[in-house]
Amino acid sequence: MVLMPPSFTFSNEDSESESESLVQGIVDDLQETSTVKRIMLATSDADGLYAKFGFSEPEGPSRYMIRPMSR
């Protein structure tokens, strides 16, 4: 399993191309150097970015469940 945390942000005019370069680099590296069969991620606002690299919503009902913790 690969976790791609949303821990990067860019604040300049090149943010979209830098984000694309970062995602492409991660995908390429995993393709070339690992035996990972699928990459799963969660996003609330970057689905358009990830779709450019072959990510899509899973077919059928979601098997993921979330339980928010009260803090």
C-alpha cells in the first residue's frame, strides 16, 4: 500500500505544473522500482489533478469507512 499524504503545497504561479511534476515523479518511481499493484488515495479537492495521471473512483460501492474522532 502506498500513502500519498497531502503534505505539499505550492504558493507561486507554477503551482499546477509543480504539483503535476510531483505526482508524475511519484507514479513513475513506483512504476519503475516497486511491485505496488495499485495506488489508493483520498482527496477532497485535487481529483482533477489525480485524474490526469490515471486515478479514478473505484467501481461499485465504496468499501472504505471513516469514523471521525471528536476532539
